[in-house]
Amino acid sequence: MAQVVADRRDVDFVLHEQLNVEQLSQFERFEEFNKKTIDMVVSEARNLAIKELLPYLKEADEEGCTFDNGKVTVPKVFHRAYKLFCEGEWIAMCDDPKWGGQGMPATVALAANNFFNGANYPFMLHNILSHGAGKLVESFGTDKQKQLFLEKMYTGVWGGSMLLTEPEAGSDVGALTTKAVPNEDGTYSITGNKIFISSGENDLVENIIHPVLARIEGAPAGTAGISLFLVPKFWVHEDGSQGEFNDVICTGIEEKMGIHGSPTCSMALGGKGQCKGTLLGQANKGMRAMFVMMNEARLHVGMQGFACASASYLNALNYSRERVQGAALTAPKGSPGVPIIQHPDIRRILLTMKSNSEGMRSLLYYVGFMEDMIHISDNETDKQRYQGIIDVLIPVAKGYITDRAFEMCSWGVQVFGGYGFTKEYPQEQLLRDCKITQIYEGTNGIQAMDLLGRKLGLNKGRAFTDLLAEVQKTIDTAKEIETLTPLADMMDATVVKLMETAKAIGTVMGAKKIDAAFVQAHPFLDVTGDTLMAWMLLWRATIAAQKLVDKPKKKDISFYEGQLKSAQFFIHSVLPVARGKMEVIMAGDTAALDISEESFGSK
């Protein structure tokens, strides 16, 4: 049977051969998750994804969501999918069983989410923010708030969202105008308008718990005066029972390019003066709290983009093996047609998609593995090192990966030719659905600014150098393998060049030429991502080379040889271009800054 959504063999390779995730079961926190259990979890996730979620992808896209007088109806098929998803306890995979979670390693949860999102990520949007909202309650809520909300959110009885963006503020969250006025009973009256709220209203759940950013009356301007509030759609009484409607109204949903199964809502709070909420965490510390949810969301967005690319690649691979068109280039005149996978340009496209898909999977799972290492470590220095590596990788995992994923989905359409442009096949939907991943949870330009402005200098630059030290370990290992030495040497040169580039752009920032530095932020994200992807592929290749020496089973030989070719292709084809981009960054051209607004074009 052809692989769909995600290549199970490759998923297993990353989990068990690259990261050796079963080693986590040696520690009390994850003692239940031995290899057998991990494989069972992944198999169950794969079965649900392929048998229940994937068949609904096209139908839900065509039906879409409907808005009628404040009510939002999601595609009918999502109700069955949601019921099965909740029954499987998939919403809170990594969380405390006390609140309805499964307590599994983040790495394993990412593997499950790889299948879920590849099968139907518009459906998954209903669940991801519910979990993120619950995580805010778990992290910052009072004991009472946890008691009232957490288990029902983690088990899917109630949903959740993130009410952050406003019409005038956009990405400039500090400019928000939503207001919170304290009441005598300790609650706050909330008034304001929010936009682009995924699943802000839907008919899947009986209540939706909204974390809302607002400014308490009299608080400082900007982000320093923002607080976080918990605002239920229906008020929740002290005994946990559901009460009256809380004046949280959906005023419309967006007509979008993609993700038609997920409603993107405009929300009005307190239009009738009857919306109230409770403070979540400390006053004026809302942005700090929200970033707990934001970083999780950004990792999930990277997974969404990658999952689209992974599915698109497997669709293209399967199609290219079946689609017969044109004789082989070297065949005599009049020869019969061959499957298009035999044509050189299709093979180039497929290897581009394969190498990127594999590198993205390893990079995302690695972030989850670092999270797991924090949980099992009892050494504070190690914990800080792992967290620093995560912090550097988040903008790459969200920004770089979704940029590349959209490109891969475009190549996936190309393999199908004219059929890829039609709705007969899923390629065009994957491309449409993937696009938003470059935009929400902070556009990729913002991710680039985060990498350059915050993460490059994090812990006085230690976090970035700690990450590159891990890259160097792989290079040193690869140099000991004769067949990989040339690739390791190219990687070595690229890492040296990346450090030079980081130092050069840091010097520009140090000279207070902020605009000149940040005009290079996105190119810097690109070259950092290219380097880290090559690292992951070289790491894979070192494992594969060693496995081939050990004379593996016949069925594994092609897989391991494929790992060597992925690394060879990416390092030979992408890294020279990346080093060229580094030269461009260091040259520091300022044309984009120097050009006048009038010179961009006539009004």
C-alpha cells in the first residue's frame, strides 16, 4: 500500500534511530512510553488520520463554514471527527492525566500531530487553540480557574481560542484598545473587538473559553499595560455549571483562500455591556503569559505547514509512479511512454520535496525532544541550554519551515501538471491551506525579526552558539565516515560562514543601524534555516551510512540509501546558494531602504 499523509518508515526513523526517543522511558515521567507503547500511539494516530480525517478533507473544504446571526456552523463531517478525536484523548497528549491529558513525550505527540495535520489540518485548528488556551489556564490560572475550566478544555467538552488581534492594531499588539474595567466582585467588564479569531465561534462544543488580551482602565500604554483575561462564551458558575450568555458575539467569518473548514471569526465583546471575565495571571503581564501559548502555537504552525508539504510530496510521488506520459529521453523514436518518475526534471522535483520533507520532520521533532529533555533533566544548566536551543529554533520552525513548505506544495502541484491545478486532486487545496501558515501567529517577517533581534543575542549569544555546537558534533561524526567527509566539509564551511554572517549583522546592529540590519532579517532566517536543515539531513546520513555497513534487512537498504541521497542533494544544491546569500547579507545593500516611496510606483 502506498504511503499517504506521512511516511511511516521515516517517522519511525526519526523517533527511534535519530532521536532514540524510547530512552525517555528510563525516567519516571515517561516510564510508560517504551518503544512498544510509542509505536502503538503512532499507529493509532495514523489510523484515525487516514481512515477518519483524510476522507473529510475535500468534503469539508467544499462545504465550508456558515455564519447566521452570530452562529457559526462547521462542516457536518467534523462532528464525527471531533467525537472520535475526543474519545481518543488526543487534545492534551502531553498534559497531566489529572486534567485529562495523556502525559506522553512531546516528540511522540508531534509524530501523532504529523499524521493528524497532514490528513486534515483545518479540522485540527479547532483543537490546537483549545489546548493552547487550556495551557494558559494550567500555567497561570488560580486553583479555582483550573478546577472550573481545565479538564473540560483538555477533554474537548469545551473549546478555546486566542483573542489577540484587533482591526487597527494588527501585529502591533501594544496598540490594542480592548478595555477591562474592574467590578466589585473581582471580575472585569470587558469591551472591545477582535479579528482573525480561529474557531472563535463554532457548533462543535457547548462552551468556548476565550483568553483575551485587554488593558485595565488606567494601565500603562503599549505592551507593558496589557493583561490577560479568561472570558467564557457562557459564564461558568462557582459550582462549574454553565450559566448565562456572556455577551461574546461573533459578528462574521472571513471568506478565505484556504482552510475553509476552520471559521476565522470577528468577535465583539461587551456590545451590550454584559461581558465579564476574570484576570488570568498578573495584571499588566498579559503578553508574557500569552507567549506561553504563542510559542506552542508557532511550533504547531510549523507542523501544519510541514504536514501539508509532506502530504503533497507523497501524493506527487504516488502519482509520478502511476502517470505514464512520454517516452524516456534516451529511448528510440516510437518507444512507449513511461511513468513520469523516470523523467529527469520530475526526479529533481521529487528529490527536492523528499529532502525538504525529511529535514523539516527531523527539525520539528527535535524541538519536541528538547522539550522532553527539559522535563527529565535535574540539572539546571542543562535545562537552560535546552530551552535556549528551543528559543532559537522556534522562529526557524515556524518561519523557515512554512516558507519552504509552501514552496514544496507548489512543486507538488507541478508534478501533477494541469491536473494539479484542478480540484480533482488534493494538491491545489494543500497549497491553498498551506499559505496561511506563513502569515498567522506572527508573519514570517516577524519570525525573522525575532531570530535576529532577540534570539541571536539570547543569553549573550550563548543559545545560538549552543545550537551550532550541536551541529558541529554531527559534522565531526560525519568526517569519520569516508563517504560523508566531502558533505561534512561543505557543512563545516557553511557553519563558519553563518557565524561570520551573524557577527557582521550583529556589528551593524551594534552601530545603531537598525533598519540596515533588519532589512536583512528574512535572508538571515533563510540561511540559518538552510544550514539547520542540512544539519538534520547530514545527521540522518551518518545513521544511514552506519546502518548500511551493518548489512540491514533488504527492505531497509533503499530507505538508508535514500537518506544518503537526500543529504547529498540538499548539501550540494542548497548550501552553495545559502553561502551566496550570506555574502549578499554581509554586503549590506540598502536599496530597499534608500528608495523613496514615490519611486516604488505612481499613485
